[in-house]
Amino acid sequence: MTQPPSRVRRALLSVSDKTGLVELGGGLAELGVELVASGGSAGALREAGLEVVDVESLTASPEMLGGRVKTLHPLVHGGILNRRDLADDRRDVEAHGIRDIDLVVVNLYPFEATVAREGVSRAEAVEKIDIGGPSMIRSAAKNHAFVAVLVDPADYRSVLDELRSADGVLGDATRRRLALKAFERTAAYDAAIATWLAGEEPGDDPFPAQLSLVLPRAASLRYGENPHQRAALYGRFLELVEPLHGKELSFNNLVDVQAALALVAEFDPADAAAVAILKHNTPCGAGLGDSPLEAYERAFATDPDSPFGGIIVSNQLFDLPLAEKVDEIFTEVLIAPEFSDEALALLRKKKNRRLLRVDLAAIDRSELDWKRVYGGVIVQEPDVAVEALASAQVATARKPSEDELAALAFAWRVVKHVKSNAVVFAARDRTLAIGGGATSRVDAVHAAREKAARVGNDLAGSVLASDAFFPFPDGLETAVAAGASAVVQPGGSARDELVVEAADRLGIAMLFTGARHFRH
């Protein structure tokens, strides 16, 4: 049974992040709340002219071990954990001279920020593992029937407002909400420590025995893939991707943006401008050029039918010439490392268009890849095998020319981002036709060939990348009939010999990479 809330008469404050601390302390003091604080928190409150009881005077025990021990004491935890409605607890606290603590204000040593710093030492990281803070948070959250706990400065104002409006009392719903937030914080903190320790000695196994996944909710989404599905975004995605204009991103937008970033990240902006166009998590085209406009025009020519309502991503500045060209059709999302002022002024004229600035250099392409299954997740290393082309085996009598090699390298980077079964016809600076999501490899080739014919793209002299091996010669023969003069594929089929014989008979060059690019 829920106990009637009691007035907050005594608060313990021990914070690393002192944002809003003085304002909170002052507000509590005005309400007649006694302030107990440790170390720097006590100093900050006292410097602001507030009366404070030091924790060490409360416990009659000094801080020791360089500050490692200061709040771990029965006079602290007894005051927090006392169940005010139990006679045995009342007898204990009276016998030991323990006074109740009704509000605990604690945030933790900045462990996550510390280990994120370049060159941080193991000793530095270990000293930022908070012990007393989580102990007090957990004690207060456990006893939330009687005690409120604050772990986030963003909650200070609302708690003060409630105390002022309710004669110093915090309601049960508020204490429950704050307890939930407290346990979420300690769970995330422990997960960060476990993840760091696992990374200290990774060995040959990138997968920990216990997988910790604690991500803060970054945004509530309007809906999921369909309007009847609710959805939310978790994690730090919006720290990498900054919305500059337009409606909030939808679930489908976010999936498409992720696919777009993964594709454009294959190309170094120092080498050439790269632009990709995607629709429904699938590339419509990709191009390279001396300028973003030139790259866009090459990408667009792959499939002029599909970009309407899609996503365009550039690895270089989104300038005015590109903006003027893109403005000719409706696009859902435009992404770039930066937008020129002139481009922004033009692109912002359409209110439903979303503009995103992305820090491509901050994207960690080594992050593990996750997929959900009922009752759990499956996790894999990222597919970074695009460099396999450098050591690829020439499987045919004819070797590819330098121009074909450049085109094969481009196509091999793009096909990785097309759903299996996937093929990409390409030149050295553009895709010419894409076939993906087919249930057989020859169907993927037919789909790409038919699309190219419909939009007027000539595949004569093109190269072809296939995300997996050709199980039969028919897919290869169809590609050559469409105009392909060189092919890159993983190899590894039981019928590789027949496929190589077909390639030699048709006079084309073929590379085996030994690495597959399935995308399911």
C-alpha cells in the first residue's frame, strides 16, 4: 500500500556536474530544507551563502583514500533506507542516532566522457568509476516510497515547483518517475564501465559474454514504418546528424539516412565528390565527379524515374549549383557535411524538405552491426571488405584494363549497399544500372538490364559487380549480353569452373575477391 508522502526536511547533495546546484540548494533552503553536502558540492553551496552541513561532520568520519570513501556510512545510508512505517526500522535509527534523508541529489563522476578522451590512461579511467554515488542513488531509488532522488539537473526546476506548490511534499508518481530515471542512469553507467573493460582486453573475440545495451531515448517519432506503429529513436544518432530544416525525421527517414551515410562513407571527399540517391533503403544511383553537381548528375542518370521523394547525400559541400538542380524534383531528405548559405536559402523554401548536416569524420564504421530476432539480437562485425579488390584473383585468361579496374572498384563499393541478390553495372565514375532484392542472381541481372534499357542507359563496355557468386553461367552470360566487359564477384561456387569457362569463351575479364557482400 502506498504510504502518504511526507514533507522533505533534509536533502543530501553530492554532485560532479554542478549545473543548477546553487539554484536548487537555494530553493530548498527557502523551503526550510536542511542541506547536507560533500566535498566540492558543499563548497559551492557555502560560497553562494547557503548554510550547509558537511557529510564528514555528519558521519564523524573524514574523507579518506583520496576521496574514494566519504559517503559510504550507516549514518548516510541508514538515513536514506529507513522505512518510516516499520517499527523495527524506527527503533534502529533511534538507537544509532540516524536522521532521515528525504531527498538525494547525486550525479556521477564523468566516466563516459573520460574514456572517450583521446589518450586517457587506465588509471585515469579507473578513478572516474564512481562508487559512493551509485550506492546513494540506488539506496534512494529503492526507498522511493519515502525518498526522492535527483540524478539529472534537468529535473531540478520541476521538483522545486512541486515542492513549492505542495507544502514541501513530492507525490508518489514523482518519486516513482525519479526512481525509474535513477535506475536507468546507474544501469547505463555500469554498462559503460563493462563495455570499457571488455574493450581493454578484447583478444580475438569482439563479442562480450554479456551484452550491455543501454541507450538514452533521443526522440519520440511520429510513427514507425506505418502510421499504426509507434516508434522512438535511441542513442547518439542526432549528435552526428544535425537537422537544419524541415519536419522531424520519421522512422523511415532514419532508416534511409543510415543507408545513405553508409554508402557515401565509402568515398573519401579528398579524392572526389560523391553523391548517392536512395529510395526505400536502396540505392537508385551513385556518382563521382569534380563537383557535387557533376556527381549528382551521374547518379541521377542511373535511374531518373526513382529519385522523386528519395534521399540525396553528398560527401562535399552542398553548394548552390547542386541545390538548384536538386530543387527541380521533390526530395524527402538532403544530407551533406555542410550547406552553403545560398543553397540553404533556396532549399528552405520548401517546408517539407528535410536538410541534415552530418559529421562524416565522426562516423565510427567499426561499430558492430545489430539485428533483432524474437527474444534477442544477433550481432556481427561490420562489412568492411571493400578493400578485398586490391588482392583479388584474376580468374580468367584476360586481365581487366586499368579503366575496368577503376570501374570494378567503384561498383564493388556500391554493390555492398544493395539488397541481395544484388548486381551493379557501372563505369569508373557512375552506376549505370542496379538490380537488387531479387530471389535469383540472373533475375537481378535481368532487372538491371531492363531498367537500363527503359531509361536509355547504354551498358556497352560497362563492368558488373555481383555481391555473391554466380551459381550458374546464365547470370554472367546475361550480363555480358547486356554489355559488360569485366566482372567482379566473390567466387566460391561449386560451378566456378563453368562460370570461368563461360567468361573466357565470351572474352571478358573476371575477378574473384574471396569476400561476399550479402545485405539482408
